[in-house]
Amino acid sequence: MSAAITAPSYPDIESITTVTCIGAGTIGGGWAAYFLAQGFTVKVWDPAPDAAEKLTRLIDAAWPALAELDMVAGADKDAWTVHTDLAEAVAGTGFVQESAPENLELKRSLLSSIDAVCDEHVVIGSSTSGYSMTEMALDAEHPERLVVGHPFNPPYLIPLVEVVGGESTAVEAVDWAAEFYTRVGKSVIRMDHEVPGFIANRLQEAQWREALHMIDQGEATVEQIDRSITDGPGLRWPFQGPMLTFHLAGGEGGMAHMLDHFGPSLKSPWTRLEAPELTQKLRDDVVAGCDAAAGDSTIPDLIATRDAGIIALRRLTADLESTRETKAQTTSATNVPAGSVHPDTASPGNSEPSELDDYQTQVVAEWIDYNGHMSEAFYVLVFGFATNQVMDQIGLDQAYREAHSTSLYTVESHIRYLDEVSLGQKLQVTPTLVAAGAKKLHLAYEMRVEGKLVATEEIVALHVDQESGTTVPFPTEVSERIGQIRCASPDWVGSQLG
């Protein structure tokens, strides 16, 4: 990147309300869904006549997953428009994310056209998965504001974005882009240099090529290759990448011992890739990098973190597998929100999943309306009392809420009024956990009087940080309690009005 380029001042990130996505395909549409979930208004440019239809389907499919992880309060799924005029699409925008097909001439021409009609203070990011910005920005009049922001599919769910500029990109533009992606919830790698294929793709490509070699030579099957990762090193990588994984493989001596002891194996024919010479400088750079990555954590600390993560991940995958088997036997399984997890399997140490406790109360005079029966508003009130009891049972009680400023917020509900309720009658409300996610509960309630069903309610509730107004994951102890509760789906769950 050239530090000599003088960049204009870029927008205050907090002031941005509109972003533009160039292209409504898998990547561009995924970006659009993510920006919508972050509360932005999104303008999409795509010349295809069916662009709006495709984008609608993609956003609808992505929205449940975004609600689980990355959605801010007030996000509007419908706050987008599709344009065929490029100038119209970038008018008034605060940031542009280009996601055109991976064709160098197309990208070079398109980035030049965007640059020509876009306000000079707006940074333009490209989702390219392989081209350098140096080669893509050749025809642009203002290459100083062109930056690579390389996401991973699906971009609405995978947090990583690799950010790097070209030879003519201003350092300020790269800094701004890295801060913007970070502020909208992405995990940003700000690369120091342009590298063909960037970082993660090069690692993926090396593994991909070796897998093809093994299949071609009859050394392994597709199933064996996939399971060698999903049931092997892939379980470690969400918590510690390949470098820290080998750091721990060195025992108390860490990476230094690993390289000194196993360095000669680099010459063994374990892969068809040629290994670099393990010089003293390379050895020292790797050791120093691992020490920096580990920070204040000792080897035992890192091992404890890794082991806890693997245990949690294995339990989760076991639950997902159990859910897949259970769905075929559940009449309303198709109505369960996408991205939900049915913790049908009891946690280790519990022989059987537990049930949620019934809530009981008596109808009082204040709840009776002019017809002599309980007013509809008080059905809602009683169901709310039942939700409060569920919160207490799973560890989200008043003390927790006051200490952490978080609570369950009901974001969707459906009540059926099946029969009248009179003064003095005793109400019994039976709650059922239909499904649970990292930040969400899907609950069903049945209200009875002397065994007779008088009302039902189905709700979706999100775990919300009341200070930031955003959804947050349940703490570990709450997730564990939820995981011990039996899931079920009454046959009326998900039914339409009438």
C-alpha cells in the first residue's frame, strides 16, 4: 500500500445508516442480510431481472440464523431495495460492498464504474476471494479508497473478514474499513501485505489439493477425509487454530519443543506440498508468534480452554444429531425456527431430561370483565407469570437479571382462547420447551381448568442485554440447565389462525 496517497476524510462510522451491496448472489445477498440484521438500510445493485426474488428467498433463509447470533434490536428484514442504476444504488450510501462474480475484467470495470459515481468520501470494499486490489483497481480514478474485504460463505454467519489494500490504497482507507467491519460485528484480520488467495483460502486450498491427491491415488475416500477433520483436528480449531494446536502438542515446552523435536518430519512425505527450510529465523518467528498469541495464558490454561470447548462442541453436535432423528417423529417439526437446537439429550450425569414446572394461580375479581369471565388481557398476564417461573427455573431469576442487566424478551406470540374462565377457578399452566438456541427459547403453554384445556400460547423469546439492546448468548450455567430440559412439540404448535 502506498502511504503517499492523500485520502479524503471518510465518514464517521456511527453516522452511517445506509450501505450498498453490489450483486445479489450468494455472497452479495448474504452481505445484504447481515447488514439488515445490523440495523442498516441496504441498497442492492443487480441488473438481473429476478434479483429481487432471489434476494427475498436468501434473506428469508438467513433471518432465523441472524436472530440467533447477530441481530440488533429493531433490525428490519424489509429495509432493502434493488436497483439497476448504479448511481442510484450508491446515492446517499455510507459504504459499498462489491460482490460481483470472480472475473478480473468484470471486477476491474465494475469497481471503476462504482468509483466514478460514488461520493469520494465513501470506502469501497470488494468481496474478491482471490484477486489483489492492485490488479483490480487499475482503471479506477480514486484507487486510494478501494479495499479488499474478503468474507467467507455464508457471510451472514461466518464472522471472518480479511482486509487488505492494494499498492494505491491509502492506509487510512484500510484502517477505516477494518474498523467498520469490526464495529458491525465481524472478526477482522488486517493483512500487512497482499497475498494471492489471502490467508484462509490458501490454507483451505492446501488441504483441498491434498484431499484430491489422496482420492486420486486411492489413498482415502471422501467420507474418510471429511471424518478425519470433523472428528479430529476440526474439533480443536474453533478454539485454537493450527498454530496454537501444535504449540500445545509440544507439551510444557510449547512450540519451541515441538519444532526442535518434530522439525525433521517436515522432510517426511506426509504431504505433496514442499515444506520450507526450517531455518533458525523461521523457527524463532513461529515460537515468538505462538508466545504472543498465547498471551498470559499458560500451557495448562490453554489446555483447559481447549478441553472445555471440545466438550461443549461434542455435546452440541450430539444434540443436533438427536434433533435430526427426532424431527421425523415430531408432527410439527417443520414449524421449528431454522437454527434452533432441540436439547433432547440429557446432559452427562443426568439419567433423564427434566420437565418445566407447572404454574398455578386462581382467577381474582380484577381479572373479570363485563361479561362475567376472565378478560383476554389477563390470559396474557397469566402466561407471562408462567414465563417468569420458567426464567426462575433455568437461572434467569430476578437476582440474575439485576446483576447482569439481561432478560428474556418475547418477540413473537400466538394465543388461542378455547374456553371461558370464571371467578375463583384455579388455573394450571403447563410450559413446554419446544426448542432452544444460543440466545433464544421457543416455548409452548397449555392452560387448564380442572383438566380442561381453556387456552394455549406459543412464544419466541430472545435473551437481550438491556443496556445495549442487543441479543446475547445465555451464560454457560443457564445453557446447561436448558440442556437438561426435555423438548417436545404439542400438535398445535405452529398452527395458523383459525
